[in-house]
Amino acid sequence: MPAEEAPEADPAPVRPVLPGRPVAPRPVVRPLPEPEEAEGEPCPNCGTLNPPDRRFCRRCATPLNPAPARAALPWWRTIWPLRRRVRAGSGRFKRLLVILLVVAVLAVGVFFALPAGRGLFEDTKDKLGGAKPIRPTHATASAQVPGHPAANTLDGFNNRYWAAPSAGATITYTFAKPIRLVDVDITNGASATLKQYQAEGRALTIDLDTTSSNGATHHQELTLDDHPGDQPFPTGISDVTTVRLTLRAPVGLTKGHHLALAEVEFFRRG
């Protein structure tokens, strides 16, 4: 009979296993580098020798061959432009002195040119603002021929006139308040028509004298052409309260005739 096989033993039970721990790698011993031999000038900061072709120290990065300092600009090159960067010793004091001198010269120039500048400013305002007619409140004459009073020069008719017996007669116009007198239009003679114009004497030169509200006076000589019609004259005088016209240089003033002035119109700034 065959022999009987022994029964198999039960396998060992499976038990939990702890996770493995990493094993640190063993340090690798590296040989220390031998110090590099260098030739050249030592660093001015740390004394380390550097090769001749190096620009900065290999230890502290100090510049080995710094560029020489740029020469200072002459003072006259630092004046303009004003924003130019200047270096120490470039004449800052001289630059400031020159600028102050230029400013002082300009201030003196403006001071002396102020009347001319003010006149230019006022003339510009006259042109931009335009001119408006204004009527004086009174007209008085130093002499007049009966039937031809001074008021005729303000009535708007060029065939009615003020008649003066001789040269040197004056007519004065008064305004209600001070004005900026821009223009004066004068219609000379007895009428705007040629025949009646030549029938009486005419003044070919008229002195225009104005008085301002502060008492200042202004004189202007007006030269008229010997022909009928109005003739404009720019004035540009501020704060005018009165205007006086004096008849000069008569023509056609024969016996039995007189000097005639048909119309005078005034214009103020608009």
C-alpha cells in the first residue's frame, strides 16, 4: 500500500509592515580647490590680486581702473539751457550771477518801456473793441459869427457850421464823464458840397488839446486836406473830459468871409 502523505501545514498569517525610512545619502568628500594664483595690481579696497584684464575686483567688485573724472564745464556753457546738469566746480555761482544780471536788465527795460507798452496795449484794445460815437454835453466857442453858433458842429448836418471871425478862435467840448477818445472826425468848411465849401474860409491846421480827469493835458496837431467831407484823425487818449480845438493856418479868409467848421464827431472805445 502506498504510504499516506502528511497534511500540509497552514501558511503563516500576513501581518502589517511599517513603511520604510529613507536612508540619507552618505556625504561625498570633495577636495578643496587650490587657491588661484593671480598676478597684477592689488585691489585698492581689499588688496586681492587680480588678473590684468579684470575691470572689477574678483572678491569685492571694486572698480580696478576707474575712468578719470570728467573736467568741469566752463561757467559760460552752464548758462543755457537752464536745465543742463552741471558738475561740482562748473561755476554755479557765476551762472546764478549772470541770470540775476539778465533779470535785472530786463526789469529795468520793462520799467522804462512801460509807457510805450501801455500805449500799445491800449491801442490793441481800441482796435479789438471798436469805436462808438459819443456826443459832448456842451460846446462853447471863444468867438462866433451871429447865426453860426458852436452848437452847429454837433447837430449832425454838414451844411450848418460854426463860424469864427479869425484864426486863433477856439471851440471847447465837454463830456458828461471821462472817456477813452479813439477818433475825431472833422468836416471842414461851410458844407460838404464843393461850391459852398469854397464860399467861406477854412482852417487847414487845427490844434487839438484834451484835458483828462486827473488834470493831465495832451496836445495834437491835426493837418487837414483842403477838400469837403469828413476827415478822421485817430487819437487814443484815455480819461478825456474836455476837448478844445483851435483854428490855425486859414485859407480863403477874405474880406466879408469867415472861418467855417461844419461838423465835429467824437468816438469812444466800444
